[in-house]
Amino acid sequence: METRQVADAAADTSDPRSGLRAISSLRALADRLELAQVEAGLRAGMSWQEIADALGVTRQAAHKKHAKRIDPSLPVPRRAR
């Protein structure tokens, strides 16, 4: 199913089972896309704070969610002390 069809199914309340499955699929897609953008941000030299700001979360939340999932070959910025 295409993303637009999945989104339509998620918004359609006439079949909750189908809608809930669609929401689960969209959540998984959003997680994959978010990780790809976090990795792109790190490659571009963004700090965890800049990434967190763009995501609307704290630096700690962004780091906790993504630090162990990113490509290990990526250079990860360290906070200045």
C-alpha cells in the first residue's frame, strides 16, 4: 500500500482494526525516516542539540532514542564541557 493510502486508512474510523494497523505502519515509517534524517544531520555536522531542536525534543531525548541506532561509522559530535 502507498503511504497516502495508509494515511487514509489511518484516518478512516469506520474500520478501527485496519486504522490501527495503518497507524502502526506509519509509526514504523516515521521512525525509519527520523533515523535517516538524524544520521544526515550528524553527517552535516549538526550537534545533538540542533537535531533535538529540529525534532522538538530535548537533547537528552534525541540522544537516548538515536545514539545506539545510528550508523557506527558516523562521527558523533561531543558536547563541549
